[in-house]
Amino acid sequence: MGFKNMNRRIFTKTTLIGGAAISAGLPLWLQAGQDNQPLCILHTNDTHSRIDPYPENDPNFPGMGGYARRAALINQIRNESNHVLLLDAGDIFQGTPYYNMYGGEPELKLMSKMGYDATTIGNHEFDNGLDGLLDVMHHAKFPFVSSNYDFSNTPLHGKIKPFHIINKAGLKIGIYGLGIELEGLVSRNLYGNTIYIDPVYVARKTETLLKEEHQCQLIICLSHLGYEYDSNKVSDVIIAEKTRYTDIILGGHTHTLLDPPDKKENSLGKIVTIGQTGYAGVRLGRMDVHINKNSGETLVEFNTTKISKNQYG
């Protein structure tokens, strides 16, 4: 049984962006096969250099994860879906001897072979300093996107994109990235003159630019802020509630498994879908996005899939 059909047999969950959530069934325009643009978004976060699967006797993730199995699953989905977008929400590095030995080179080479479209910068991307990150970035055949870190006075100046636009499935998709405050989390000598800018301010500014100037039909935030906190610390939930045009937030940092993803109303009362796949690459997140070309109405079907030796579901 194919991945898509298998997961739909187990469950299908939907949320409507830009309108009321559907309580049952699919909207009439999708049921009737009217013109819409299907897009499959796959996402990961916080892999932490876990290139190999966990051992079979691991107490938490026995035999799970691994880049080779992830690549096989991604290839299977690409064979079944016409338009696939593959994204990561940061902390690619740090956690196994691979990073200590090679500084992130194998992680970026393997992600490039998998065909990642973009990633954002997690706090552990700074663990070898700015020069260490710069030294391995050329192995990434995809952009690093960060909107609220100002690298103007650092070796990374001009190497990081403030946003990225992709045309896929007949859609213009705007992607921006948000990183967590580094002070108190990362040693100053590692991030140097990197300037942290308020994520809420930057999110509002960037999404407006993507929507109004670049006419993006779908806006995705790659966030390494964390899902939610007990304090007023800026999180994915706060970004969702305080923005207007951001449709999907793919998060990281807090190692939260959102299965199903969370749904929050933005400042205009429209639904934002927030996804995060836990830790160490043991799951692959998936959102199938349908957009009605005539009305702009957007539907998201979603799930996360375990990556293991004997099953993909």
C-alpha cells in the first residue's frame, strides 16, 4: 500500500486556512475536483546530527530514525506526489560524534542529496562559531533562511537569505525564518556580532513584504523559537496569533511532537497551522496543501510518520 493511501486509511485530518475549520468531510470545491493546486510539504527539525538510526535497544526510539531511511521515505512520497516541498526548522548539528569529527559536512551533504529546499538556523548551528558554520555551508545545495538575525558585521554577511521564494505546483510560496534569542543560550564568542531582532516585528514585516509586494499565495515560517512557553517568551504560538498572512509555521527547538499539528487564530481570525516533529529525525512531518485557484481558499491535510526499519506509518 502506498504511503499516501495508507495514511489516509488510518486517518485524515484537515484544517482550513483563511476560513472556518471544517468539522466533517472536504469542501465542495475539492470534492468536485475543481481547479486547485495540491502541494505536499515535508518537514523535519532538531535532527542533531543523528545520521544513523538509534540502536534497537534504545529505550526511547528503538531502531528509529536515520538519514538513509528518511531519504527512502522522501523518495517514495516524491514518486506518489507531483509537487513536494522539503523543509527543515534548524538544529541540524550537534548530538553525535559525526558533528564533533566533521563539523556538519556530512549532514549538509546528505540533506542536499535528499533535495531539501530550505532550512533555518537553530542555536546549535553556532556551536563551531560563525567561521565553523561558514566553512561547511557550501556543502548545502539549499538556502539557509533567517529573517531576524542580522549578520551584517559577521563572516556570514551575504550568505544567509532573509526570505526565499519558490514556485511550485503553480504557486508562489514565500518562506521566511525566525531564530531564538542567542544571548544566554549561546556563548557570545560563538555568535559574535550577530544581532537578534524581535521576531514578532520581523515576522509582520516579512510576511507583509511577501504577500503584498511579492504576491505570494502561501507563506511559510521556518521557526526555531520553540512551540510554546509558560512565560511570555516569543514562541510559535505567539507568532501565529500576532501575524496576518503567515499560513504555516514549521517549528523546532522545543523538541515538541505535534501530531496532529496545532491550529491557532491569527490577528485576522484566520487559522495558522503549526507543525513540529519532535527530536532526532525519528519522524517526518507532512502537510498536503490544496488551494482553490479561484477563491484562494486553502485546505491542509496533515500527519507525521515514524521512520523505522519495519514501517513508515
